[in-house]
Amino acid sequence: MKFSKKATLGLLFSLTLIVAGCGQKSASDTNASSTGTGNAVSTESEAAKLNVQVSFYPMYEFTKNVAGDLAEVHTLVPAGMEPHDWEPTPQDIASIEKADVLVYNGAGMESWMDQVTGSLSNASLIQVEASKGINLLEGGEHDHHHGDSEATEDDHNHDHNQTNQATTEEHDHDHAVEVTSEEHDHDHDAEAEEGHGHDHGGLDPHVWLSPALAVKEVRNIEAGLAQAAPEHAEQFKQNADAYVAQLESLDQDFKAAVADSKRKDFITQHAAFGYLAQEYGLQQVPIAGLSPEQEPSAAQMASVIDFAKEHQVKTIFFETLVSSKVSETIASEVGAQTAVLNPIEGLTEEEIAAGMDYISVMRQNLEALKVALNE
């Protein structure tokens, strides 16, 4: 199913109207009917909270930490599902229609976004593009295969550092987070074509994997929630400040860990770590492109194998939510081990049960990188 097909989109919204209009209970109605009249006060309390829909896991984590108990935050992409090619059901669209706030990453990660939001009738819906104001990388802009292996750390370090290191204070003044489809469409023209719309003309959407850029996404979300509920703006700021402190601590730990590492390059399953590599002066060598579903060509495989042999790479990273076979194949070819480097596009049921979150998974990533960069 592709939303670029007008007939499909029309059918989808017809189904949405049926779902929304045929006696479907709201969340508060469901709570009241299932728990009885004794929960009237609780139901009123729930109704007073913001209804926030978010696209996928990192947006949930950032939004929940900013919102605290002032919003009900719901994730559209289910746990354990890879979000790049996920598309909303009529029920999902009905949920967005009833929301106060919609938070999404942007940069082409949610290929369905413009087609859905451009057809909603909820004129008061506040749309928060978390990556707004961040200088985005072109896909492959900081990917280094064996042909680039002689690049020095100084050659690689932060080519975009000056533009991408705008301070939070500079960014915070821009609270224009309510994005209309007309304002945003110029960034998404390529997504009308068939194929992997999330590649978005080659832009890399994985900004959340840099803790420094995650701070900027959190601040954008703070501004959006404050726009939706200005009476709680100070509480949102306090919540955001507390979470940003954790992200800044994580950022400092990454900087310290890679400062004296033996190597600066790492091989990963798909090109999700460009922003992290740029931030900390590392070289990402991806087996495949921006989408984890992209199959690498024979030439790409050979290139990575040559790089791994030339630089005596001992660890080939794979990730959760998708098959690890390609990484295992390369590891076997070069005599390396495999390990997880998690792009945090979603948590598995096991990770959720273990109480994992963005910070803890990123710290696992840090430990995995420390081992690989010092072998």
C-alpha cells in the first residue's frame, strides 16, 4: 500500500470516517464503561490531559519525559515493528484526528505524514516536527567505505560542526512548530513517487542517535506542548530541563569514551549512525543504506569486506528489529565477531519488559562502541 496512490488514500479516509463515526468510544468513554461510575473523577482527570500521538519510539520517549503526567502519549508504530515502511491504518488516522498534538521526527522518516495530515479536518491539531531547525545530512554524506579509508580524523571531524552545533538557546526562539502541509510539502515532493519514500531524496532522518541533536528535538517538543497547553509551559520546561540534563551527561560520556580510542571507524548494518559519527569524530561504514530493508549489492559487500580486512576490524555491528544475516556473513568472511548497535527505531517486547529506555539503550550502544573502537 502506498499513500501516493490517490485512490488508496481516498479509500483509507473513507474507512477512517466509518471507524470514527460508527459509535466508536473515546478513551474516556471506554474507561468509564469498563470501570463503572466510581471512576468519574479519574475520567475527568484523563479528559483534562493532552491527547498526544507520536509516530515511533524515540518520539514517545522524548515526549513522555517532557509531558510528564500532563498528557496521555500514544505511539502509532507498535513495539517491535521497524518504522521505516510502516503505514497507518484507518484506526491510526482516526486517533490522529482526535489528538491535540502530533509529534513526529520528520526528515522523511514518516513517509506517510504529509498525505495523512493534509487531509485531516482537525484544524486545531498542533503538529510538531522534532527535527525542525536541525541541519540534515544527505544519505551517505559521512559514510566511509574502503575507498575513503585513508581519510584522517581531522579530515573527517565535524565537516558540518559549525552549522550543526547551533545552541539550544539559538534554536529555542523558533517555536513555529505548527507546520501546515503547504509549509512542509517542499521537503517531501520526492515522496510522491513509488518506492521507499522515507529516503526523502537521500536525507538521513536518524538525528535522535546524536544525544546533542536529541536535545534539540526535546526542545522542539517542549515548544509544541507549550503551544497546546500554555498554562503548563513552565512545567513542560522543568521536565524538559531535567531530561536534557540526562542527554547532556550522555553526550559528555560519548565524548570522553571516543577521545582516546584506538580507532575511529565502525561497521554497521545500515546507515543510521551518521549524526552520531559526525558528532564524535567517528567514521561510519554502513553495509547498506538509510533503510534497513535495503539489500546491499555484491559490490557494496565486497567494499565493506575489503575495508574490514584492511583495517583489521574485529566487530561487525547488527541491529534489533531486522535480520542480522548480512552482518553475520561479513563477520564470517573477515573473522570478526558480531555485536548489537541499536538504532533505537523501536524497542522489542523483551526490552520493554526489562525496563529499557532511550538513555539505557544509548548507554549500551556506548559500551559496545568502546569495545569495538579499542580492539
